[in-house]
Amino acid sequence: MSDIEQPQSDAPDPQPTQARRSRVREGDPLPVIFGVAQTELHPGERKFFEETNPFGFILFKRNCENPDQMRWLVRELRQTVGRADVPVLIDQEGGRVARLQPPHWPKYPPARAFGAMYEKDPVLGAEAMQLFARILANQLADLGITVNCAPVLDLFFDGATAAIGDRAISRRPAIVAALARSWAEISMENGVLPIIKHFPGHGRMKVDPHDMLPVIEATLAELESEDFVPFELLKDLPLGMTSHAIFTALDKEAPASLSAKVHQETIRAHLGFDGLLLSDDITMKALHGTPDDLARRVLEAGSDVVLHCNGVLPEMQAIARVLEPMNKESLARWSYAQSMVKPKNPVYKPVEDMARLDILLGASAYDLESDS
């Protein structure tokens, strides 16, 4: 944080001035989710968000210092756009993908730990996932975070890139679907919307899309019998994210995130998903092009919202200049998503759930040191 005194968690929300409100873009939000640079907004970011009204925001480890700081940052973000329901996202899967870290938050095992337990004992595995999902959702909701970019529905494949690895629940589609549904539904019951990812299933990737463009050469029959299955079984969930991978059986020229064919024929028609669809982060090196061009292509391909995560202001400004407000179909999908989530339980105490989860996973599975 800066040398400005940090407010306490029970401090009143800072009220935006009338001048600030007047600068908020009239009408519907732009179809983009932006990252921010630090643990608090700098003046340039604040002015930019006030003037452009992005759909939402996403937080990373660089933004997460402690609970009070995060609550304040989330309030600031919502006030810049003047929308109490603006989605604030985070990637909190457990394992390697966890933006909230000790000592202020518990360290959770990766999703594969729950899948492995389920494979040995479905009853205990299911219970462990339910406990984890409830604990995690309440921790996020307590910070004001309303969307978690999880669960991963990609399958575990030997020889695939470690970029998925133990983030995958299981090699078996039915187990992935069962545990991911439990995670997603309990999350929604406790105040946080889940995002299922990465459509249409990129567990077979040999390279990391953060570094280069993956090409998946599985046949359509292989994809239909395995990779697609969890997505088909969870097609009723409200939010999804696309993959930056080329699936040669679907479109040999463009990655799924930029392919109208994959969006329309595979994700919407074949898999039957009609929820709000986000791209994966367009700043990944799998994609080539300027941020504004990539944002436009993502939307033209059929996604509802662009995800831009690095918090670089000039890139965000370029994107905002080329985007039109969200269309009615996308707004309707968002409205449906909001209708599926319940308010956070104000009296929930995680102590018993955490103690039971420790027993199931083993006392060393994660660090209980927390502010909770």
C-alpha cells in the first residue's frame, strides 16, 4: 500500500462524488474485464474506469496484500463504475493457482487431490470437495469477490503440459463432472459464481498457452468421448471460459478463443452451453496481435466478454476505444447468472469445516493460518 492510511475492514464505503458519477459512461458496460496494477488504484486507473465502465475486474496475487486492503480495493473498483453488481473475479483453484496466499489465507491442495480421494472413496471424496467449496466461497465472498475462475473441467492426460497437471480433477470425465458440479453449486449457494474452463477442453495441451500456442490433434471422436463430456454435463452452469488452443478437428486455423466455428458449432450447438462466455486472458503469448485487435476478434468469434489481465493502462485504453457496449443477449446471460447465486451466509463459521477437511486430506494438506 501507499503511505495513505489503510482503512479498517469495518470502515464505511467511500462515497463517490457527483462529479465522479457524472464521468461514468452512460448506458451498458463495455464487454471487457480488466486487471489492475497494484494493491490500490492509481489516479489514472480510477479515471479510466470511471469513464469507460468495463463489465468487471479481475484480481491477481499482485493485488492481494491482506483482507482489509482487498475489501477496500474491491469497494473502490465498484465505485469507479457506479454498479454494485459489477463482477470482481479471481483465480482461486487451490494448489499452484491461488492468488490468495498465506499467512492471511489458507493454502489449499490442488483439485487433483480431491479427484484422487474420490477415486479411492467416492463418499469421502465428495465430502471433501463440498467442504472445500463452502470454505473457499465464503472466504472469497467475505472479501467482496463474486466470481471464481474455477473449476477446471479439463481432463488429466499423461504427457500433457504441466500448465494443467494437478489442476485437473481426474482423467475420468464422470469424476470431473461430479466433483466440478458439487464445487460449482456449493459456490453459488455461498455467494460466488463459478466459471467452468477451458471450453471445449484443453487437457491434452503439450505446451503452455502462457508461452506459445498449443495445437491439439485429437480426433473428433476422441474429443466427443472424453474431453467434451464434463462440459456437456455442466452445460447448464452460467459462466464459462474459452481456450487459447487450436483443435485441429474443429478449426485448423484459429484457436478456440478466436474461432467463430468453435464458438457456434461446438460450444453453443454441440455442447449446448448458453451461459456467459469469457475468453481466457488475451495477454497470453498463445495469441498474436495488438490487444485491441485481439479483443475485437474475441467478440466477433462469439464470446460475450474479453478478459485482459495484465493491468497495463495503455493497452486497456486501446481496447476501450474499439469496443461497443454489451449487447442485449450477453446482458441477459449475465442477468441469468446473477439469478443463480445466493447471498453469502452472514453467520457461517469455517472452523468445523476446516477441521473436518484436515482430517480427510491429512493435517499437512494446507495451512490453517488465517485471519478467519
